[in-house]
Amino acid sequence: MARSWWGWGNVEDAVRGAELDALLARARALAPGELTGHEPPDVGSLGVPATRLAPPPSLAGLCSADPADRAAHAHGKAFRDVARNLLGDLPHAPDLVARPRDERDVADLLDWCSGDRVAVIPYGGGSSVVGGIEPRFADGRPAVTIDLTRLDRVLEVDPVSRAARIQAGVLGPHLEDQLRPHGLTLRHFPQSFEFSTLGGWLATRAGGHFATLNTHIDDLVESMRVVTPSGVAESRRLPGSGAGPSPDRLFLGSEGALGIITEAWMRLRERPRWRAKASVRFADYAAAVAATRAVAQSGLNPANCRLLDAAEALVNAGVAVDGGVLVLAFESADHPVRASLDRAVELCRDHGGEAPDEPADSDPASDRWRSSFLRMPYQRDALARHALIVETFETSCTWDGFDRLHRAVTAAARDAIRDVAGDGVVACRFTHVYPDGPAPYFTVYAPGRWGAMVAQWDGIKTAVSEAIAAHGGTITHHHAVGRDHRPWYDRQRPGPFGAALTAAKAALDPAGVLNPGVLVPAP
Ligand SMILES: Cc1cc2nc3c(=O)[nH]c(=O)nc-3n(C[C@H](O)[C@H](O)[C@H](O)COP(=O)(O)OP(=O)(O)OC[C@H]3O[C@@H](n4cnc5c(N)ncnc54)[C@H](O)[C@@H]3O)c2cc1C
């Protein structure tokens, strides 16, 4: 399999043939546009500028100045990244891509970069959707991208405490492959699972497939080991601790700006043996939201509790419904879960939900949604090649403010789509739900103009981000801050906390080389 340099995943898995024809037919109905196909440029023809850096001889063997390698590390995997790659617009490729073999190499690379004031971009799978791995700096300084994917091993398993010491550069499938012989699993499955790493999940506080309880990777961390320019920070393995502010919490979500995570002890579980799932249809969206809240507040803690609005249900689950579809699933390694599912369905029926009396082993609506979920990034790329804007944004808010936020954000998105593209669709689903609020996730489909799609998307994104901020939501529930969310993050976080974070950055990274401009202003 060959990795695509410009888009998602493997080249061989790209959408083509009958799948492409069917996708384009659906796209025409959603966002009527020209839909002319464009080929991605040949990476060799992009004229990536020559590197400005010569590594010390001791590190030269770890570093690649190959233009194609640098181009493939220049952008993350958001729509605006893919669109810029398709246009061959890569002004900020890293000067070098370094691939450390062990923690000593990581420390040596940091020493060199700190001494020479060279920017460092920690890089896992490169699936950032917020400009987090893009060497885009106001002062245009040279950059080394440190690709951590050679640190890819499970080093130790503690079956008694059910935990493992894992290197940070391991990609999702390889991590699970190494845990399987032990009968254990991390069970953290973000949509990007196949092409993202443990270190990336920790550095961005990624959200996995669990819709309740252990929603974020944070909940699965026992301890972390982080290499900073000021030394190695390793926390104790503890199931819980009240000894002051948590060191792990400082590095979770630090987005490569405070240090490079090299290892973590992660909490594991047994593979689930009991599963039950159902989808519940609603004629009214407000009733569907009320039912979802009832389930979220019931203490039943379903593994999946994703409310699809009517547009999302139609596009991605093939279900025509006026209000929405709630996809529910329970799983356990320890006990049957059918009773929990029955109780959740009962709560939904109290709010007018309709579900079959006997949930089957397979539920067509949730099965269709799941397979479409896994193909979505590939389909997004195929549509981008046909000048269609397909992108997502997400937030979370408390239940009491959801209705206002949802109305305001949807209206802002529709207005912005009309201004920049004429026609389009906004769909919403909940990715995670908490007792006190949901995490709504919006998808936009709009016809783009080839060459102008990035500016069109940026117009929509600015409008919806303003609406989210004005209605009390967070600028990101699980997609991180990166460079793209900084203006809103700066407004969201308390001022004294921002000052403390800047001081922590100065203590850990005195030369200010680690991912400059991410989380706090570049010095
Ligand atoms: C199609 C698609 C689906 C997605 N689905 C989800 C989802 O379901 N849930 C979710 O949370 N996110 C999702 N994302 C966003 C992205 O996958 C996550 O942010 C993921 O955690 C990034 O992991 P990565 O290994 O690719 O990190 P990268 O993209 O390489 O890096 C992300 C950030 O972390 C830093 N970083 C990476 N590794 C380290 C390290 N070892 N030490 C310190 N800093 C490091 C980088 O500098 C950067 O700031 C999705 C993205 C795409 C494109």
C-alpha cells in the first residue's frame, strides 16, 4: 500500500469506478455545481524550495531533505490542506523530515534545534485538521519536522493492572495488533484511527468512538514520558492522585508546543464479548435531542449514542426521516448488555422514538452509517477533486444552551454558504454526549470554485466559529487548537491561565522552538 502525499490514507483505497459515480450523483443533489474532476499534481513538479538546513553529521542519517517527503509533511489532512495540495500550493514545506529511532535521537534533535533556533514540528500520523503540523510561522524561520512513527512498539504489558507502556509514534492498527496476543485492547478508535498515532492522540486530547464515559484519550492515561528541551518529564504510574495539579494534564493537549511525548502507560481493557445495538427514529428533532439527553443522563453509558439529524441520516445512513435517528450501542467484556439497550430504547420511546421491538444482531441504519463513516475521508477527497467543499467543524455546549447554539450555528453556516457558494447543506450529529451536554459535529457540503475553495471554506469557518464563540460553545471538542483555532482559543481560555501556559512554555522550551505559534503566541 502507498500513502497518498496529498490526501487521506492509501492511494489504492481512493474512491473510483462505480463508487465514484454514485458519490457524484449524490453530490449533485446536495450541492449542485460543476463537478469537473481535477487530477492531483505530480509531487515532483511542485518546485518545493531547497532546504535551508544542514544537520550536524551525527544526525544527518535521521534526516531527509527529499522534496517529495517534505511536501507530504507540509500539511495536515483538513479540507483546506487537501485543497491546497491539489492546487500545488505548498509555500511552507519543512526544511527537513527527521525520523528518530529512539528517545536519545529525539533529545539530540531537540538539542540541535534549540541551539540553532530551528523550529521543531512534532509529527505523528499528520492527520491534524487545525494546521497543527504546518511549519507556517510569522518569521519564516527554518523547520525540522520530527516524524515519530519509528517509535512504534508496545514495550511492556502489565496484565495485573491492565496497562501497557507504549511508544508514542505507533499508528492505531499496529498498536492494537501488538495488544491482541495479550487479549487486551486500548479501544480508542477516532475516525482517523488507521493513520494517527498514540502521541498525536495524547497531544491533541483526541476523542475516540466511545460516546459516553471514556470519550477522550485523557481518560485512558496512567502516566506519560515527555522529552522537553529542559529535560525529560516522566510522571508516576498511578490509578489516581490528588498530589497537586496533574503533570499529565499539562502535557495532554499540549500539541507539540511543550515537549515531545515519547511513551505513555495506557489503561487497557478486555475485548468486548457482549454487544447490542439499535437505531431509533424520530419525527421531531427537538424530541430526538430530549431523548438523547435522557439517555445521557440515565447512567446507562452506551458505547455509542450518536444522534444524526435528518440531513446526516439521509446522506450517510440512507434513512429518510423528519426529525433524526439515534444510533445506540452497548458493549461489555463482562456482562450481557441487552437490558441496558432495552432501557435506553424505552427512554427514547417516552420521547416519541420508534424502534423495532426486537433489536436484531445487525441494524441496517447503523451499519450503513458506520461503513460510510469509514469511507468519509476518502469520499471527501474525491469530492474535493471535483471542486466540492466538504468539511466538518465541532464543538460542545451544555444542554441548556444547545438549542440556541444549534440554531445560531446552523443559520451562520447557511448564510455563509449562500454568500460564498450559493447553495449547500449543513448536517449535524452528536459525536459524544455527557450528562450535562452534547458534542455537536457539523458537516458542510457546498459547491466550490476550483482555485477559490480555500478562501470559500475560510469564510464559512470564520462565520461558524464566531457563532460558536458567541453562544458559549468551545472552539473545539476534540480537533485541537493548532494554528487555525488560535484566535478563538485565545478568547476562550482565562487570561491568567494563558499567562501560566506561556510561562510553562518558557520554562520547558526556553528557545521557543517547539511548534511556534501553537497554543500560545510565538515569542
Ligand atoms: C478524516 C479525519 C478524521 C478524524 N477523526 C478524529 C476523531 O474521530 N477524533 C479526534 O479526536 N480527532 C480526529 N481527527 C483529527 C486527528 O486525527 C487527531 O487530532 C489525531 O489525534 C492526530 O493524531 P496524529 O498522530 O495524526 O497527530 P499529528 O497530526 O501528526 O499531530 C497533531 C498535533 O499533535 C502534535 N504531536 C503529534 N505527535 C506528538 C508527540 N509524540 N508528542 C508531542 N506532540 C505531538 C503535533 O505537533 C500536532 O500539533 C480526524 C482527522 C481526520 C483527517
